[in-house]
Amino acid sequence: MSIKITKEAVLDYHAQKPAGKLGIHATKPLQTQYDLSIAYSPGVAIPCQAIAEDKQQVYNYTAKGNLVAVISNGTAILGLGNLGPEAAKPVMEGKAILLKKFAGIDAFDIEIDATEPADVIHIIKALAPTFGGINLEDFKAPECFEIETALKEQLSIPVMHDDQHGTAIIAGAALKNALLLVKKEIGNIQVVINGAGAGAIACAKLIVALGVKPGNLVMCDTQGVIRKDREELAGEKSRFATDRSVHTLVEALKGADVFMGLSKGNILQPEHILDMAERPIVFALANPNPEINYDLAVNTRKDIIMATGRSDYPNQINNVLGFPYIFRGALDVWATAINEPMKLAAVEALAALAQQPVPNQVKKAYGVESLEFGSTYILPKPIDPRLITTVSPAVAQAAISSGVAKKHIGDWEAYKESLKQYIE
């Protein structure tokens, strides 16, 4: 059921005093002279000296280990484009409060007035000592690839561009479950991806890591199929260029098992999905208008499994299923990176959780009596309280196993129990 909102209601919500969506509160007593002497001068000199002697102590004596920077320059805000850093602030504040609500992580939103990759990298690198992790958001492609790669190489804290990897992780989990339902092997499917921006490239990389054969994947951009014979083909796109005899999206879709759209709304017509293989999987992720309307798609193909980025239809590919819990797991083991094993662990955990019986509280929240693994339920719901106790431990364990954790967890059951403190 659609939620009706108005421009006035949204602006009134954000303008309520205090303006914006987040603030800061003290975590220690500040009631007496003694409290103040410990919190600040002269007592604060003692942890300063301890950290100077051993930088790792910053995790024990400050908020660094539970603090993420949500950073943007506003060059690719939602589907609105380059609106600048000030216009990015409402989105970054929103991201910050989602980290807090779903995973108990404190976050500062930081909007920077810089567009050249070298300048962005320099600024974020200089800010990094403050934080336990960095969430890059709404940086446009192709600059976002250079920025993330450089920061991951130069910093020893987790860095993730959520527009890329968050989308890919959730879509990857959805694909695994959809394939299970339609009884198709990932190594045999033909995939068409429409769009070649940050999210599309990341999705392509991740589904290849999951088992899609590169030769079975066709990627399209505004010029059509990305082919190896295209002139001046460079960068991330070249990795997914094809030499198959297809030139347009319509041609590529004939016989395809999977369509992933990360492009623009209403570019698919019913006849296009009728040309796809039996039991097709269509992820139309353009927002707010999908590449094809959900109702139109499911009425055209009764055998389809359909997902969108919208909350008012089944199977929402929603990044909130991933980033809070991925950062929670990474922070809890003082990870130096968010690497491929950690991303794949999140995929597997999300996919497995959707196959489990759904708690009554989740069904009640969505006003349904029945909710079970099937064509209209291939991913957990965002309010499922089991997400944090499922995804975060999987990510933490992958960080330890892959050698990027500086802190180990001895009792996993106790750790999972401790995560329940963040469930509201």
C-alpha cells in the first residue's frame, strides 16, 4: 500500500526544532566538578598520553570504534544528479540516523565542497583519524571508483561506497534466492544489466563473484550494448564489454534469464519481458520509477520474479538491509577494510535469513497473516530484528577469517546476544 506524502509535510518534518535529523549527546556523567575534571582538563591528558604511546588505545578510550563518517560531495544525489554538498546534507543525515537506529552506530555527516578525486581523497584521508569507518555516498561515477580505491589502499579503517556495494550485496542476495525458486544454476544464466554507473558496475562484479560467467553477462548504457569493438572504451565499463552479436537492450533481452536495471524509469515494455526466458527474474531498481512498473510486469508474465527499489511493492532491494549491519560487524572486530569475503558473507547471510520462518512481529508490522519464502518474499524485511544478529556476525567472522580484523571474538553466542541491545 502506497504511503502518500506531500512536499509541505516533508519540509515541515525537517524544519521542526531542532532543524535536521540528528544531534550529539554525552555518554558519560557531567554533573559535578569531579566529572568535568575527568572528562576534560586535567584528567583527559591521561588517555591522550596512553593513545600517543599506543594508537590502538584510541578504540578503548574514545568513540572512534563506534563512529562512522557519512561523506558526500553531492555530485550524484539519489536520482536527482549533481545538486552540490549543501543539498546532499538531508540525505547524509538520513543515512547517519539509519546507522544509529538499526545498528547502534554513531555517525557524523560530512559534506565536502570538492569534486576533483585528488582533492576528495586528500580531505577524507585527513579526516580519517576521527572515525572507525567511512561510508561514501552520492559520489558520481566514474570518479567514485578512483576515490574509493585510493582510500581503501591508503587507510586502515573500513571504507565502503554504499551506492556501489550496498546495492550489489542486497541485489546479490535477492538473485541467489530468486534462482533457487526458479530452479536455475547461476553458472548457466544469461544476465542483462541496464546502466553502467557505480551501482551497475558493482552489481556486475558481485554477481560474477557469485558465479555468473562473464561471457553470459551483457551490460548496456545510453549508447546501447557495451561492446568490445566500441571506440574509446575505457575504465570500469571495458571489463564488461561483450563480443556477442547484440547491439541494443531489446536484442540483449531475448532469451535472457535475468534483467537488472540501474538506469531510468519506464524503459522496458511488456513485449521486452515477454522475449525473456521462462521464469524470468527482473530487478527494476530505478527510483522512484522502475524500468517497468511492478504491476505491469507481473500481469504480463505470471512466471516472473520481480523486485524494485520501492517500499510499496514486494521484494524491495533496500540498502538498509546491509550497510548498518556490515559496518556493525566491521567495527566490532576493528576491521581495517570491508573486503570481498565480508561482502559475500553478507550476501549469504541475507539470502539464508529470507528462507527462515518470519517472526510474527514482522508480519504484524506489515499487516499480513502470512509471509514466507517465495516469489514475493526473497529478502528479509528491513524491520526484521534478526538482521543484526545474522548479518553482523557473518561479516565479523569473515573479517577475522580473511585477516583484516585487529580484534577477535572468542564467544560468538555471547557476541550475538550483545547485539540484541541495538534492537528497538
